[in-house]
Amino acid sequence: ALLTRGNLLSTSFYRQTRLSYKTVGFRLREARESRAMFHVPGKYTGGLTDRFAWVQTLDTVEVKVTLPTASPESNLTKGAGALKCTISAKALRVEAESLGLQLLDGELHAAVNTTDSLWVVEGDDTCDSKVRTRKVVAITLKKSVAALWPRLFASEAPEEPRLLDGVQKKDPLTKKELLAGAKARLKAEGMEHSKANDYMVENKVGEQNVVIASRDMPELPVLFLKDCQGCSFVLEEAASVVKVMVQGCVD
């Protein structure tokens, strides 16, 4: 049995679901395109120890190393025992001979660009302003490859970074999720199959261009063609059906 609209063979049985499939197709394309979009920059978690703390973006790592309380400025920045921060492609070392301290020394998780990396000694903003004598070494490392680090040093246990600010993009929806969403919208619009009504056409033989008109069908019709032989059917231009079921029909 053939179902036609006018003189054309139609493979789209119902207008409503056809539109929903178009919507699903568009959203699938939109989801694929979103994979290529650059993530909005934001700060991500790093780590915190009793000696240092660090956070990161996709391109940089910010490390703050806490120095002992009331460290004299002259002891940190001048003389043979002055504070030293050595940044190499895959290692970071911070030491203060004048204080007898080796603050940091280890292999980094990934390579950095030493030319664009820098460090400075500054006041600790976490101290009370009235007694702000503690200093920190603020280090900015420029990553060679833009990516999130699960750890600062290779010797540490990895931990999944979390976004601290900005907008976290969600993973694109799968095809299954998109189809489930389309079905939910159809249900909300009252077009789910449970509210549809069967319209039966059966036991016709050799009849051609049988017109199926909207005035003959119930609201939200499911067109059921059963046991028809050598027939063709024409769906009226103004008519629409939720679904077409075919059983036992032969050309």
C-alpha cells in the first residue's frame, strides 16, 4: 500500500514529528559545532599546602610561596644569600640562603615558557593590614601548551581541576538525550501516543488514490492501514497524522 500526498510519494507521515526531527537535527549540528568553540577563560583550582598555593588558567599557573613572618626585605632581595627563584622548562626551584630555606624544588607537571614566566616578592594580602610583615614569592608560569594541569609537580597525586570563575561549558548532548528532549516536548504539547486515536483503513483491494481526509479522522489520529492489497492512498493536503502503522498490506 502506498501513501501519497497529491501526486507525490510521501515518506514523512506526520507534520508534527517531522518538525521535531528537524529541531533535533539542528541541535545535533549545534552540539557538534560547540565542540570546536574555545572555552571562556577562567581560573581553575590548583592546590594548597603549608608552603605554597597555586591556581591556574588554560595558559598560566600562579604560584604563591609563603616566606617566614617578618623576613627582612634586605635579606630577601640583596646580597649573596638573597632569595632565588629558578624557572626552567620543566622545573621550579625557590630558595633563600639567608633564611636557610629551600622552599620549592621539583619537576613541573608540564613544560613552561621561561621567557614569559616571571616572579616577584610582595606582601601577603591574607595578613591583617596592621601587621602585614609577611612576604610571599608570587610566581607566574606561562604554559608551553594551553591545557589544565591536574598537579603542579610531577611527584604529586593528580586531581581534577574545577572552575573557580567564569562559565563552565557543559558537554554537548548526545543523540539519545536530544531525542528524549524532543519526546518530552511532544508530550508537553499533548501529542504523545497515549492521547492519540486510531483511525483504521482495512481490507481494501485494488483501490487507487483512496483519499484520507481530515474531516473523517479523529483528533490526533494514528493512521492504521491493515490487510490492504494493491491499493494507494492520498493524504489530504490539510490533513496530518501523528503516526502511520501498516500491517499485512501488499502491493
